[in-house]
Amino acid sequence: MKYFTDSFLNEYDILKNAKIGLEFEFYSKLTYGNTIEVFNRKLDKKVWGFKEYHSEFKVDDNNWKLEPDFSGGINCVELITHPMEYSEARIMLVKVLRIIQEVGYTTERTGLHINISFDKNILDIEHINPIKTILSVDESYIYSLFPERENNIYCKSIKNIILYKDYDFSTASSSILTSSLFLHSSINKYYGINFTCLNQGRLEYRYVGGTDYEWKNSEILTLFDYFIKLSYDSVKKPITPEESKMLRRYLEKNIQEYKSLSNLESFISKYPSVVLEVDKTPQVEVVKSYYPTIYEHLYDILSSIKNLENCKINFDSENRKIEIVKADLVCKGFLKNVVFISCNVEGGDYLNCGFFDCNLKSTILNQTLIESGIVDDSKLLESTIIKGTVLNECYFSDGYFDGVMESGVFRSGNIGENAHFSEKVRMMNSDVNFFNIKVQNLDGGGKGVFTKKGNVDKK
């Protein structure tokens, strides 16, 4: 791996044609208005603030924006730049990081997202070969620079996105494999490389971040070069013979593991402390008769959850769902249509799941039901919370809430009659925004003018 200075000297003809857009997540030690003022004073840009998460305001060469970042909890903000020329991006990175050092701080919940693009007359990044990108990226190197990001649910390993079940070496090719990746699906956003924004003419790298990332100028500048070169080569160069071998080894290894659990006896041998049941009966004859039905679902679960042991897995034949009972588990992937009962769960991205009497930490929960549990440091979207579930440092949006929220951000949703919110919860609605401030109309002049809620000058 080349250091920044070497890369700058040897690859400048490629680097100079790249554009880099940056998204800085951090916590400010100042009030929001004062934070805006510092950025406007120290940068040759106009920085606008908005109460909205992902506002529609378009950044450009002269106008950037600062918004709430609910994934980080209360008082976490995100500074979003325009796509900058390579030389400007280097300079502005250092300037912004110095400001964050002065007025803010970062934690394991914050990241720096690096968006790479090119002038289409030079290179169309939408023509990238995703398989080559995935095979080429050296995640172990990146994680050596930013170790906290390795197990972060917002930048999962991109290696895990490659599908391999039912892959036929005799007829399939890397192009066919690429078409099976569902690159533009929103469920694939939270990987170290985010391909979902390719149709916007950019590729997002999410690997950088963690506690004190604002002090890692040289590491980030080095990754600028690395990500640009990786993106460029993934468009311009074909898959090499060595990369083809790498792909084949990866597929063979995972296909072998997949097929190794194709019968009940193999499962029992590999997971001796896991009791497999059907409709709550562990009878071998019954379980064996259903095993071909549940085999694929089991493998999806076991490939995302490492070292599963000392628990029960029950298949509810009526609801056609897998239930995991009394497990302590760490999930590093994406799961859907699974029920968890009396479990301790850390990490993972879940869709249409159910959690009953569970403790959850650092999870992303979409369209999920939670009853009688504790949820910490998580993001809940379109989910249902009932019967005494307690949320701590969570973000909740567009669901039904009838539990207890001790801290975090409640953005939107229907509230039940038993719901309770402590004073530490930031409630969002049309009158009260994330920062308890209102923003002057952009046409009103000035550089990011803000006043306290209720005292806005409506000229």
C-alpha cells in the first residue's frame, strides 16, 4: 500500500480528475448557531443550517449545509460539502477537521463519508464493475487505520454482499453475479462501499470514522488516493486473473459451507448446543421432515450470526417463521422475517422481524415489532413499540410508539396512550425542531442567520 506522498507523485494524472464530496459527522460543544458562525468565519464558504434530516437544499461551490444526524443521537450534526476538485478537497478536509478539533468531538457513532466521482467526459463511474471493486478493496488495511469501523453496523464489510447460493460455475459470470447484488436496494446502503448512489454519479465510501477521527489527517488523505484509484481501476481495468481466482476461492469456500448444512445430521454436528424444533417439538423425525424447508432460512441466519450456541431455534409452521430463543448473539449482517425471544442482541440490520423480551444494542430496525425489551443506541424506522419497551439513545421515525423513551430523538410516528417520554428526549414536529431554533429564509441575506425559536425576524 502506497503512502499519500508516493501516491500523489505517481498517480497524480488520475487523482487530479477526481471529485470528492465529504460528509462530516460530529458532535459540537457549542450551540448550533455558534457552530454555524465558526464555520462561516473560518471557511471561504457559506454554511447553511436546516432543521431537516436530509434537507432538499442542494450544496454547490459556495454553499454547504449543516444538518442534524439522527443516527448519532441528540446534538450530532453532519456537515455536507459539494463535490470538490481533488486539490480543494485536500485543503478543505484539513480546515474542517481543525474546526471540529476546536469546537466538537467524535465518537464510535460518527463517521466521515467520502463520495468519489469524475467528470463524465473523463470517466463515467456508473460503468464501474462492482465485483472488481469488492475483490480489490483491502478492508484489513482500512480497518488498521480506523479499527472502530470494522464492526460498525453503518459500514458492514462489502465482502459479505456477494451472493453465492446456487451459483453455477459452468454458466455464470461476474456480470451475472453483479446483477444479483441488488446494488440499488436501500437495504445495501450500510456497507463500507455504498453502491446505491451510483445512479447519482458517485460512489460512497463509509469506512472512515470513529472516535477522534478528526485527528487523523494523514490517514484520511491517504485513503482519498486509495479510494480514487480503486474507483478508477474498477471502471478502466478488467478483472485480473488473480482477482478471478480470488472470486472463485471465495465462492467455493462459502458454497462449501452452505452445502455442509444441507442435512440435519450436519447441523447437529456443527451446532451441538443448539436445539432445533418445529412447532416447539424437538422430535427428530418431525424436524427432519421440515429441514429441507427451513434449511435456506437457517443458513441466512447462521451466516450473519457468528458462534451461535446454547439456544433454541424453532420453526413456526403456521407463520412460516424462524424463532430464536434465549440466545446471546452478535450479528454482522442483514436478517429479515426472524423472531427473537428472550435474547440479547448486538449489531445487525433487521427487516420485518419481531423481538419479545429482548435486549438490543447498536441495531437498525425496519418495520419491526418490539415488545417488552430494552433497546440501546439503535435506529428504528416504521417499527412498532409496545408494552413497556424502553429506548435509550435511539432514533425513532414513522412507526407506532407505546413504550418508554428515556433518551434520543423521536422524529415522527403515532403515539399510544401508554407512551412515556423523559425530558432527555428531543421531540420533533412542525413547531419544534432538532436544535430548538428556526432558520431565516435563504433569500433574507446574511451568512446562515439563526435565532431562538419564537423570535424569528419575518422580514
